[in-house]
Amino acid sequence: MERLKSEFLEDLATLLGNHQEKESILQEYDAHLEELLMSLSQVENEEAVREQIYDRFGAPEEIAAMWKEELSVTPSNMKWLFIAINIFFFVGGGLLTLAHNLFNWNWLSSLWSELTSVPVLIAFIYMLFWALLGYEIGKGFGHKGKKLMKKTFFLALIPNITLMVLTVFRIIPHEWFNPLLKETFIMLCIFLTLLLYPICLLSYNWGKKASI
């Protein structure tokens, strides 16, 4: 069993070459291989164990190729991608709200009515965005991505907080958001905002496990 683990890690080390995260990758796979081999301690057939290892983690060639591909996705690019997407949501929503209140277009009024009739669905879809943020960072950067996830989360949250402040202090007229701005919807928004970080963190941990 120990020989199988050593061979796997040696092959992986060779294939990773001068990868900048080589040592941490090997340590992580070492720990996971140890855990898997303990669960297979009753299996005496070496080939059967090897198959289990490859089924669980993939071949060393596949793992090395995956990690080399990850180098093209830098933390900075990932962070600004999610911040840009969140800003896009707010700019798009802002332009839609502004156009609805300034122009008397029938098609726009119909679209607005459809959207405001399903606020819970819109909120659910938006929560998926934050779940995706955590998952992709966890999958792309593993255990080293937690700091990036936190920084990205708080920077991406700025438009949300800004909109809340503008609405609470009536800098944006409440009438613009009719019929959304009801007490139940405001409470739902506050509750969901509080849930964003736990959702992001859980998704990050899920993505981190998926990277192995």
C-alpha cells in the first residue's frame, strides 16, 4: 500500500516539474491518499487498490495537467471577474429601473411587472451567484483561496451596501421600486444579505474538496 502511494506521488512530482505550488499539492494528495488507503486496508489485491486511487483522484498525468492549467487563472483575475459580474447586475438593474420610471414603454412595463411578481425567484438566482463565487475560488485555488474568497466577497458586496444606504435614506425614491418595497421584502433582503457570507464560505469548502 505504501509503495503505491510513493509511486503515485513520485510520478506526480515529476509531472508537476517546477510548478510553483508543487510542495503544497504533493502534501495535499499525500494526506488524501493516506485517508483513502486506510479505508482500503482490507483490500489485498494491489491492482484493485490502484484502480480505486485512479478512480478517486485520476492519473498523475491528469492531475498535473489540471494544476498547470490553473496557473492561467490568477487570483487577481478571478477576484475582478466576480466583482465585475456583480456590478453588471446592479448597473443592469439600475438602468432597467430608471428606464421604467422615465419612459412609458409598454413592453418595459410588462417586463417590470413580470420581474416584480417573482422577487423570491430573483433573490434565489442571485444567491446562486454568491455560491458560485465561493465554489469557483475553492475549486481553483484550494486551501490557499480562503483569503482571496474573503477579499472578493467584501469588495463585491460594496454595490449591495451602497444600494441599501441609498434606499434607506431615500436618496433613491421608494416609488421607483413599487411594488417591491414592502416590509416583508425588505426583511427578506436583510436576511438574505446576512446569509451571503455563510453561503459563500460553504460553497468555497465544497469547491476546495472538488479540486482534489
